[in-house]
Amino acid sequence: MLRTLCFGALVYIHLIAAYEEVPEYIHICQQTDPDLEQCMINTIHNLRSKLAVGIPELDIPRLEPIDLGDLLVAGSNTQNGLTITAKDIQSYGASDFTIKKIEVIEYGQHYKLQLVLPHLHAKGRYSIDGRVLLLPIKGAGKFTGNFTKSVADVTMILEPKEISGNDHIVLKKLQIRIRVGKGSLYLDNLFSGDKTLGDIINDTINQNFDIVSKDIIPLIERALERHFKKTSNKILSRYTRTQLFP
């Protein structure tokens, strides 16, 4: 009897350690919910204010701003020998998203979302050397960017995974595709601060922003995918598959 009680206590302690209780502010949507998609949209929208400042107890970093780190494009345009580096990139406005729709392809495993981002503002440091739209360009300094009416199409694929002997689920694939409505970019200190040349290049970039953004947006997409995949798996690892997808 004593051995049985001790064993039972050990099992109980193990379960307490292995299974955290899902916080009240995360509403779990049941598969049997007749309006499952809307339930999920409401759940995510209700988390926006918390996501903006971060959720320390879940080890979730803040969304305002998002630290995108460093991006590098080396020889993206071989004809012009263009080399761009961007460092210390921070993006503001991501927490002001609205989910337009969610498609549940397979409950607990495969989802598609469409988000609308009214306004994103980014800043950081850059260095550039080469040609843009056939114009020579060279400089290093600070940059700012503004993007309005952006739409992000997101695909999420999850898969079961055993962690410490428990049935969990992890985010296997995250794909983000962004379409920018309008945008502008300003590069400070082009041509060692030559204002006339700098204004010409900045004006040219912004008059042809759709063309220029085709090289920039994919880099932002990859950075966001890495950021959110890492954050999502931190959350998912805390709870069992049954807790999150009953």
C-alpha cells in the first residue's frame, strides 16, 4: 500500500509538472463548435492587447516593436552588382492586425489565415552599393519605411510530437505572403550626405516602390516566419495536444 501511494504521488507530481493549465485569456475553441472559424478569430483578436506588450509568463516577446534583426541581400541583382544589408530592424504596427478570415482545412493540423495590417512602420540601419533602377546608388545610414493596407496570407501546418513522453503538437511549417497596398522608403545619408543626389534616389525609389518592394518584401516575410514559428512553438510546447485541440 505504501509503495502504491508513493508511486501515485510521483505520477501526480509528474503530471502537474508536465501539464500547465491553459490561461483563462486563451479561449480554446472546440472542434464541435458550429462556428469554429469565428470562435478562433475572436480568440486571436482578444489577445491583441496582450501580444502588443508581450506575455512574459508564456515567454512571448512583445509585438510592439518586432525586432527583425538583420537582413542581407548580396548580389540580388547580378547585372548591377547590388549589395544591400539592413541591420537592427524594428517594425511597429503589427499588433493592430485584423483577421479577415480563417480556413480550417484540418482541425489541429492545417489552417489558412488572411490578415489585414492597416499600417506598418519600420526603421533600422542600412548599407547599399550598386544600382537601383539603372541608377548608381551608394550609402550607409538610417532608413525608415511605411507600408499601408497590407494583406498577409498565412499557412500553418502543425504535426504531433512527443515531448518528455507526452503528446504535444508543434508548428512544422509557417508560410507568410505579404501584399503591400502602398509604401514608402527613405534612405538617409546616401552618397555621404549629398542631399541633391540623395533626394533623387529616394524619389526614384518611391515612384517605383512596387518594383523595389519585390526584392524587399520576401526578406521581411522570411524574417517574420522565423520569428513567429519560434514564438508559436514556445507556446505549443507548454500544453498537450488535447488541451489545445480538444
